Amino acid sequence: MNYDNLRLFRDIAQTHSFSKGAALNGYSQSAASQHIQDLERSLGVVLLDRSTRPLAITAAGQLYTEYCKEILRRKEEFEVALERMKSEVEGTVRVAAIYSVGLSEMVEIEKKFAFQHPEAQLEVEYLRPEKVYEAVQAEDADLGLISYPEARRDFNVIPWRQEEMVVAASPHHPLATEGDVIAASKLNGLEFIAFDEDLPIRRHLDRFLKDLGAEVNVTLHFDNLQMIKEAVAHGVGISILPARLMVDDIPQGRLVAIRIEGAQLYRPLGVIHRKKKRFHRVAQAFLELLCEGV
């Protein structure tokens, strides 16, 4: 079906003029006239009465005009619906996230994702780091949000962001009176709340403290950030935590953030997925949202 020819006849019929209809569609008057003659010959009816000025539309011509209008209207409706479908994101994206990302970030991320893509669903499961890898490997999750992401044979890693790590203490802890910046030596002998020994972040923090020559006294350890934050807030000890994840606790007077003089530590966050994985549109939309730097 040639939509250009349908438009040409519709416009000639509506303007009652070969020249006007031809001009609207980029045809010469002679080409438009020849097209109508060929059309009438193929249909075996007269569509336009050329003996009158302006052109008159025959009964058959009126019927064909309505046919042209209906076909073109349906085409436009189809194109609009198709474009709307292309712009909408439907389906479900499954995300496995470590606790520290999930507890502090995912509520806001979910809100923004739901606002941008109301037809899509986001399913988030909070896991220990090794379980995040297992979920992505088993395709129980489309994406994994992980700290200190490791390059593995079956995974691709997309860098997400770098988070500054700072000393966290209760406002009532003696260290809180030392100011916003302290010497590393001030940490010596202090009771310290650590991450579990099998977690990547624990290994990096241990190495960081060793390089500083700071010897802390690890009294408790947990596998997630929230438990560490609560222990620190209750004055059980100090810790080193991502500054970004303390933004709500500091104004509430639950925690203080203290930097170490001459030393900087950053926690890398990344998005992992299986190699050669073909993302459906909802997973791609969620990945793009993360990369916006929510």
C-alpha cells in the first residue's frame, strides 16, 4: 500500500484542485493528474468530475476519499502507539545488592525509577557480597551492586562511583572532641567495630590502617554497615565507614565524621552482570539510572 498516493488523492479531493493537491505532496500537476487517471482505470470508476470548476467529487470518489482518510488515520494512530510503546519501559529488573548499598540508596533509587518508568517493576534482594555474585551467576539477578568489584571470568564490571571513607564515632566519644581532622596516631588502642574478616572491605581497611601505622583494638565485627553504624552510634567503639552513608546520621546527632590527616581512602562501587548478557529494556533503563549518579 502506497500511503503517499492515498495522501495525494485525499488532498486533491479536499482542495478540489489538482494543482493544490499536487503542491501539498511535492508532485507536479501533470504527474498528479496522470496518477488519478491510472487509479480510476485500475478501479474501473470515475472518481473526479473534471468538467466542473472546482473539481467535483463523484459518489465513488467520495467513497474512496473516506477510505483514504480512514487508512491514513489508522496509520497515524499506529505510529503514535508504537512510539509510545518504544518510550515506555515494561517488565521487571532483578537486582542483588550488598546491604550497605541497599539500605542507604535503594529507597531513593526505587522512587526515581518508579517515577520515570511507572510500568516497570524493580525487585531488590540484599545479600552478602559472595551471594551477590552467586545470584548474578545463576541469573537470579540481572544486575549486582557490589563494593570492591572483582574482575572474574564470567562477569563484566561497570564502575559506578568512588565513596570517601572516614572515621565514624559517636558525638559522645572522646575522639569527637579532637576536631574534624585527626592524626592517624589518635586511633591507636581505640576500640574498633570492624566488618567480618571474609568481606573485601575488611581486608582493605586492615591494609589501610596498617599502612598508617595505626593499631586499633577490634572488639566487634559485623557483616553489614547498619549493624556497625548502630554499634558506633551507641558508643561501643569507632569505625571507618563511607561518608556518603552517614549523611542522615550526622545532622541527627547520632554520628560524627572525622578525616585522617594526610590519608584518603575510597570504597569503589560497581555494577556486575554476566558477560554477553543481553539486557531487556527495563534492565537497561535501570542501569542508565544508576549511571546518572543517583
